[in-house]
Amino acid sequence: MRVVAMQSGTSADGIDVATVEVGVRGTALDLHPVRLETVPWDPAVRDEILAAAHGSPRDALAWTRLDTELGQAFADAAAEAGPCDVVVSHGQTIHHWTEAGRTRGTLQLGEPSWIAERTGSPVVSHVRSQDVAAGGDGAPLMGVFDRLWAAGLGRDRVTTVNLGGIANVQIVAPEGVTAFDTGPANCLIDDVVQRATGRACDIDGALATAGSVDARTLETLLAHPYLAQLPPKSTGRETWNLDVVDHAAPPSLRLEDLVATLTAFTAETVARAVTGDLVVLSGGGVRNPALVRALRERIPQARVSDELGIDAEHKESLLFATLGALAWFRVPVRPGRAPARIAGRFTPGPRGLDLPPALPAIDAVRVAPFG
């Protein structure tokens, strides 16, 4: 079967699209990525996404317009990828509602009906909501993929770090998977750079490389109460935003020094959370040399997932392709503390929904080289 998987993370850089041929061998899924790309957001749409995520007030019309515009953008991206058996659309996370150490709700926009109509294929969406309703955190989901991927590699222990807007860690061990958000990865860096320069990020880590870490600001950031919570836990832009930066850093701090400090903050919070002799990094943050350098200073055993056959910028897209395939075959997943559930919600295509026979279990994922 052919799956088109789409997602846009908390950095809101664009829509990551993975076209994946999925086969079943016994109790394993074989994934063969045939197309990987990122479709940039229109700048005006990205500004609206970030404004909504940061809590800018809007009326019912504005919310409806944003949900529709995002759904249509995802539909265009899926149609460009070509015919498929099923589309998986994570949508765009706008808010992840946590309270008293528990996740109460999660909001991803991008109405899937537009995708189903545009492509003619059924759509699996809202992949986080079922886990939240069952008592889980809905994030991170990467532990589902990493447990299966580690089995496909013949390993029973691996630690992975996904560096998107938020950083999440998955510790895979024989006794189970522990997955949680450590705090920010790129979001604070991106926000201060965009505010100061208009650029979306610290390109090639140039600002961080030119700056020096401010010890007092770093100490204040490391005292944030989220970091003292025990896992499992999840977080988002509603917690990590410019208010946090402005509270911690003096106004006189040079931009280069602030970016260097935030880069060190991400590296330190990740390093405190990881364990094991193999730590695999993925996500857009691995393309920031300053961040990778800071991580490797603290985690010498860290490797980028490219070295193990998975494009680091599209590992999360492969996660959603896997979740879509598992939902298609009605295989329940258990991302965290909640009982296992079938992930996602089905939107039928124009010709309806004709699901294949259910599979009893999937216990491994094998990823073929891209191309």
C-alpha cells in the first residue's frame, strides 16, 4: 500500500510530506520512502499559525478561516504527492493543554475533509486525541515508532531525541518505552531570532557560534518548574515562549549571547534526560551545527539518524506513516501511560472507506533507504 504522511511541527516551518510504500511481512512493517519533501508555509499563513499558537485573540470567523486554509494547504500538498491508498495528516498543532501535570486536551488544525475531497483517498487524522481521551498525554508519539524501529534494527535498547520546536526523548528498553518532552529545542531560538532580525531561525548556528553563554541567564532558565516535573510529561509553545526568555535574560544581553545561551539550554535539558550507549538525534535541529556541537559535548555517544538510514528531517513523517498504517490495519498503539488505542480518526474518501482485514499485531518496523 502507498501512504502519504503529512505533518507540521511546533516550529511551523512548513508541511513535511513523506510518500511511503508500506508492506507487511509477518508481524513487521516494511517502509520504503519514495518521496520526502517540505512544502513551505505561505509567510502570511505561518504568521497566523504562530499568532494563534501564542494566544493572540481571534473570533469564530478567524478560527474557521485558519482551520480551512490549513486543511486546503494540506490537501494541495497531498495531491501533489500523487495517488495513494491512505493519507495521514497530523495537522498543525496550535495548543497542547496541560494542567497539574496532566494533558487535558490538544488542538491540531487542518480540516481533513478537504484532503479527502482533493485526493479521493481516506484520511487518518487527529492521531493525538485518542491517546489524550484515554488518559495519555498525546505527546510525544515518537516512542511508538522507535520501539518498532529498534526491534527492526535488532536492538532492545536505544534512546532517541527529536529536535523540533520542542525536544522529546524516547528511551526504549526491554521493560518498555519512556517518552516525554524535555522542553524547547528550536522554538525559543527561533522566536528571539525572528523578533530581532525577521529571519525564521539561527541559520547554520551562526549567531550561537558568534556568542558566549550567559551563565546567570542559563541558570534562571534551568530553574523553570517544568524541568522539575517527572516524566511522562508534555509541553508546547504555550509554556515556552518569549515571556520565558524576557524573564530570564537581561535586556542588555547581546543577541549572539542570548542565542548561544538558549542553544546551551536546549542541549543541557536534553542531556539531563538521556541515557544509554546509543543516542540518536533527528528533527530540524540537527541541521544547526551549533546545537549539534553543544549536544555532542554533553552526549559524546550521540549520532544523527542519517547515519542509521533515516533522513533526520523526516523521521517524524515516517512516524506518522507508521501510525497511519497501524490504524489502517486496526493495530492499537500505546504512546505512554494510557491503555493502547487505535490512533486517529478516519475521514472516508468520496468512494467511502474499505478497510483491509485487521492484523493481530505489529512488532517491528524496517526502513529501506530513501529513493
